[in-house]
Amino acid sequence: MDFSMLAVLMIAAIFLDKKFSEVRRFHPLVGFGNLANWLECLLYVASNDKKRYTIIRMRGVVAVIILVVPVIILCIWFSSSGYYAPFFSVLALYFALGSQSLATHANEVVEAMDIGGLEGARTSVAKIVSRDVEAMDEADIARSTIESVLENGCDAAFGALFWFLLLGAPGAVGYRLVNTLDAMWGYRNERYLHFGWAAAKLDDLLNYIPARLTALTYLLVGMSRPALRSWLQCQNRKSPNATLVMSTGAGALELKLGGQTVYDGVVQQNPAMGVGSTPIIADIPRAVSLVQRGIVLWSVVVLLIGVLVIA
């Protein structure tokens, strides 16, 4: 499939995501997550024996292979099945995208703050972050939501678009499956430090280029100078990709992110990101708009390249 066709299919999938957001029932990624939970129950073994850590990692590798490879093979077959291939590719990318759902969940935090105050906003932000929310104030809620929007701008939008343009439907689907496994297993805690190692490392690899393209996108559609300064100052990285994305996005919004966060009762100090003011709830729509402007930029650039290819 040539680039011009991929460009048209990409725009169609973005339109579907914008128009219908994600399906609320029987979403393929939800079913995939349920299957991953079932396989984890079969393969996971707890052990304090350091000699068994390699075995636990190998079980995690096997889990990733079993879950991801057959789906990619099916995608290759469907995306090359003649007449139906373009329709399948559009649907595959549509299910891989989640930018409109991300915007909806972020805006729900703003609405909840207006209606129910801090308690309502805490309930809403708990749906999109894995942090402890009980003691969050307005700045914490705004910061957590904006960080989630910026990071997931890569995972739920630009990363999927990049791999679709590079490898078609199999690329986008494979990327999102690995991304989902990383979200489930990529924690540095006792349970997943070794079992989730393969998913976390593969996600880091697949996100290396998309993360930097996402950071560049935020720089181009936001406040460019502070975004560039935040990019260059991003040295103490908790994650090789996510911290860079969030730091550049924070600079593009002229906000300070990072700092103290609580996970399961444990206080963690995340690296400082961005420059500017402390975020407030009113900054959340600005973060959503930054991602959406980036998607528009990608659409325009990809369409122009597609036209040039045809010409």
C-alpha cells in the first residue's frame, strides 16, 4: 500500500475517532486486556529467589509473544486481503487511536471540578491516572491530568499514527498492543519488575522515535522557545520517552510539571519538567488543545506528502 493511500486511510481513521470516540462496549483493547490478565494468571510465578528472576522474565517474554504475534499475523492477512483491506486498515487504526477519548476524560475532570469541587475532580482524575488521589489539591489534580494528556498524546495518537504510516495496520495494532501490556505490566514493583520487563523494554523501543516526534510536535504547535528549553533541560529522566514528551509539552504550555507523587501510599519524587507557572484546572483544556492541534498538523503534513507522492 503506497503512502498516498495510507494518508487517506489515516485521515479517515482520525475522522472516525473524532466523530465517534472509542466504542463503549466490546472495545478490542479491553478484550485484549482481559486476555492478558488471564494469561498472566497462568504464567506468573512469585519468587524471592534471585536465580528464578530469569525464568520469570522469560515467562513475561512468552506472554508478550503469545498475545501480540498472532494478532499481528492476522492483521497482515486482513490488511492484504484485496477489496476489504482499506476498510480493515481504517478500522484497525480507529481502534488503535484514543485521542478523542483522552480529551473527553480530561475535560470530565474540569467539569467535575466545576460541579463537585475537589471531591468530584479527584473521582474523575482517578479514572485516568494510577496515583493516589485522596489528598490531591487543585494543583495536583491539574498536574496529574495534564501529564496524562501529554504522555498519552504519544501513546494514543502520534505513536499509533507513526507506526501506521510506517507499517500500516499491523504496525499500529502491534504498537498499541505492546503499549497496553506496558500499561498493565510495566511497573517497577515486586510483582512486575521482572514479569513485565519484556513489555516495558519493547514499549520503550517502539516509542523511541514517536516520543521524539511527539515532543517536536508539541514544540511546533505550542510555545516553541520554552518547549525547546524544556527539551534541552530534560536530563533526569524517570522514563526514556515519557519524561521527554511531558517535559517538552509542559514547556509548550509554559507550565511546571513533575514533583512529588504518591503511588499506593509510597511517595515518589518525579523529575521537574517544563518552565512557567504551577498548573491550575483551567490549563487542562489547553493541554487537550495542544494534542489536537498536533493531530491537525500531522494530518496536513501527511496529506501534503501524499499529494507530492501522487504528483
